[in-house]
Amino acid sequence: MARDVAASVMHGVHGRRRSGPGENFWQFRPFLSGEPAAGIDWRRSAREDRAFVREREWEAAHTLWIWIDRSPSMHFASDLASASKIDRAAVLGLAAADLLVRGGERVGLLGLTRALASRGIIERFAEAILVDERLGGASASAELPPTEPLKSRARAIILSDMLSEPAAVERAINALSAEGALGHVVMISDPIEESFPFRGHVEFAEMEGPARLRFGRAQSLRDDYLTRLARHREAIRVIVAARGWSLAMHRTDRPASEALLALRMRLEGATAGGP
């Protein structure tokens, strides 16, 4: 499914991988008359009757790091949704990785993998997530990404419901961007979380603990709940904007391709306007 979503917004994506200054091997090409002999790869040249130059990959392209929130609250799905929040985050994360790699970028999962440029990126990432789940890795239940600074040219994509306390979100964003890295937060929500359609006697259960709350007139909570939700989202928006990051909303009753297209436009805008 992730590959299908990526393919639906693939049109117009242009690769940027090419030879140039960098650390990673790109390709061998024939030695041209007049070039400095120091560039010749003698081991490769010994296999044939002509000399070859080892080219390295141009590193102007950004490395992108993806964080998929897999905490308990992400497993929620109401009857109004077409997918759980975790399923939608996984589809968007894997589809974004596939799209970016096809465009010539290197992509990694924060805390799980190194940055890769493999066409089998979806399978590689899915395997890394499954292994982490089996081993009970720290990121399997973490609400926020590791608080380690990314390099200044890196970009981050955070896919989460962002229901953590604003202070915790601020610490994470500030840590990731400490050296100048920019990022994009996609806040994923279930439609029932936004509409609060409950009426009469309702019991609310905490996804991440044993707490239960029972109300006889649930509709009386609606206005206060929506006000607090709006305040929370505004606090998150202010936090990410302070670091030059962007924030987008996505509901799980909307197509995944819609969110991916919006994310792609933000990434291309940041690449065009940033260093």
C-alpha cells in the first residue's frame, strides 16, 4: 500500500544524485586525457586496458530522517476512521521514504537505521520496525523521537498524533534542530478525536494506562474538550515554528495520498528555499 501511495504522487519528482564532492562511492568512469593522474583508481583500471576514475556522490542532497510514532495512543481507530493512526503513520512514512529515494535522496529511520538510498527502502524499513517490535526496543513505545541533534543539512519528518505534553515536544524538537536541521511534523488524528460526538453515558479508557472515566452527559464536555485540543495544537504549532519547522494536520478518514502530496510540497519548498 505504501508503494501505491508513493506512486500516486510520484509524477514530477526528479532525481538529484550525481557525481561531485562527497564521501560515498558513485561510479567508475573512463579516465580522460588531461585529468590529474591522482584520480585514477588503479585497482579497477588493472582489470582492463584503460584507466578508470572513481567518482564520489555529490552531497548537496539532504539526508532525511523519518520518525513514526508507535506509542499506544497511535493504535486507536474509531468507526469513523479508515485506518488506525499507527497504520496511517506507517503508510505515510514508508511511502515518503520510497518517494524520496526515487528522487535521489538518502532516508533513514530515526533511532533504527542508517540513511539509505536503496530502491527496496520500504522492505528494509518495514523489517527494521518489525525487528524493533519483537525485541521491545525503546522506540517501539516512545511518543517522541530520540533527542539527538541532526546535522545542519538534514531534514526530519515526524509522523505522530503529538499528544505529548508541549514541554516534552519542545525538548525533542529543540534537540533535533540544535545544529540547524529543519523538519516537518504531520499531526495525525482520528476524526472522532476532532468531532467529539459522544452523548449520554460514556466511559473513556486511557490507551496508555488503566485509567477509566465515566460520564453521564458526555456532550457537556464537548466545548471544553475542543477548546483544550485547539490550545494544545496551537502550542505545538508555536514550538515547531520557532525552529523554522512546519506543521500539518491529517485525519485518518482522509486519503493517505493527500497527506503525502502536501508533505512532498513542503519538502520541495524547504529544499528550494533552504541551504
